[in-house]
Amino acid sequence: MVATTIPAQPVYTQYDWAKQVKEFDETKAGVKGLVDAGVKKLPEFFVHPPESLENPPPESPLELPTVDFTGVEFDGARRREVVEGIRAAASQWGFFRMVNHGVPSGVMEAMLEAVRRFHEQRREDKMEYYSGDSRQRVRLNSNVPPREFDAASWRDILTCIFNDDYLDPQAIPHVCRKEVQEYVKCMIKLRETMAELLSEALGLSSDYLSRIECMKSEALASLYYPICPEPHLTLGTPKHSDTTFLTLLLQDHIGGLQILHKNQWVDVPPVPGALIANIGDLMQIISNDKFVSVEHRVLAQPIGPRVSVACFFSPSSKAAAKPFGPIKELLSEESPAIYREFLCYEYFTYYKTKGQDVNSALPHFKL
């Protein structure tokens, strides 16, 4: 990784944060609209504090673990090798690259192109989906923070929520409907495989995570990061850990994803045909810290645009109504519970209300 020299932050005069955000939202054009309008200077509410933009090179070259899924469908030494690779990566890194995972390259390429096609439509063709209401199962927004003076992210997101694996196809924008449906089918199939392998990596029966339905709903976030005129002042996605159980990420060739490993930012460059898996906070909790959820971010880019698709797995409606806490089978006198039990909505609510004051809600739920 090459060290990034951050130019001095400009000195902005006092500005009306709420007014700027309101005017931006009312255009329903997102960040893409700013770029289309030829913006050369970032609106103030996109500027992040200097400490969040620091990007020193790692002390030594670090490479994200890669797990090859070839032969995982068969019991035996090969499957045990895959399980051990996942266990090591999930416990030490919280992230790993997946190759030969079974999702056809044509499906992945078509999904990336569909995301690009949706976001690059005319504003008038996509503004009906623009909403700040998180209850909408299909919505477009730019993730403008709800709290005054929190910094916005240089990206637009189309989110499709599949509760209990279902979303009315007619609700999905026609321009990407076919590709979204096909991609989600592949994600559900891969999720079942991942549930088995993660269960085995924890030393549990292979059907354990499937039985507790902790990954039975999907939020498909189709992210578009336009070219940024001042990438040294903002972020595509600020530092955070994922709140859910598991995330599977597809990214194009542009790059920009970084993970925080041993207090060093490590680049996660794209590899053709690969997917990225990362452990979420809720998986760290139920595994009683046997697996780790780590902070990560996306740098704004002077090139692009960058396109990625994140599939976030969360509990089924039935499971979400029950308390979650460390898996009892993983506890002992030598390994007591680290976290208390709680309902998922309590976790998500806490995380959202804290905004950028908290990168992870895990400490709040420790015993």
C-alpha cells in the first residue's frame, strides 16, 4: 500500500448543515446528481474529520486470507481443510476472500452491470425510489446521516430487502429486476453452504446456524461510488463494522475497500471471480468472540465510478422476535458468556442512534 499524504483541510465558514442536507435530499438525485452537475468542490456536509481519513501504510505487507471452496460439497479431508480455513480467517481476520464458491461469473458480471445501469439512469427514471424511510423494502438513498454535523458518504445505494427470503418482484426496479432475482437466488444457495461451514468451524453440528434461522433474510445493497473531485476530504463508506451476522460482497475492478487488521489499514484489492465474506457483529456475539467482526471502510476515488453489491444476512421474522446471545454449547467455566441476551431490534436501534460516535455497538452489550 502506498502512503497517502492528506492535503491540509480547507477552512470552511459556518454553514447551515440542515439546510444543505435538505436541499441535497430534495433533488432526489444523490451523489451521482452532484457529479452530473459538474461539482468541483465538495458540499461541507461530505467533509470528514482529518483523523478518519488517515491512511498510513502497513508496517509489513499483509494479504487477506483466501479460501478455495473446491470440493466442499463432499465430506472428507477437503471439506475439513475448507472448514479450518474459514475458522482461522473468521477468528483472526473476520474477513476472507472466497474463490470457486459456485456463483457463476456470468451472474456476478450481470449483477454489477445491472447496478451500474440503474444508477446511471436519468434522475427522472429513478427518483420514485428515492427515500429516507428505512421501512421501505426497496429504496434509493445516499445514506445522509440523520444527526446534525455527522459527515455524509460519497455514494448512492439501492437497497432491496428480502424478508424471510421474499420480496415482491414487481417492487424491484425493472431495469435490474432480472439480475437482482438471479443474484439473490445464488446468495441464498451460498448462504446455506456458509451456514454449514461456519457451524462446523465453531465445532457445532452442520445444521446449527440454519436451525436458529439467524441468516434467513437478506438486504441487498447495490452501491455506486461516483468519481470524487476531492477524495482526500471524504470517504465512500466511513469506518464501521457490520451489524448483521454475515456479509457477502461482490466488487468491481476499481478497488478502495480496506479492513482494519492489527490497527493497520489493509487494502482488499478486487480479484476476478472472487467474493468477500465478512463476519458481522451479531455473529461475533453468538460465537462468544470465537469469530470477530472487524471495522472496514471504502476510500473515495478520483477514478471510477466504483460498483459493489453487499448482501447482508439477518434473522428470519420468527428468530428476530427471540433473544440472541452467546450459543450455549460454546460456553463453559473456562469460556463464560461475554455478552448479555437482547433482541435484534435493540441492537440495531442502539447502533443507529449513536451514529458516527460509535463504530461498533459490541461493547454496549457486553456483560
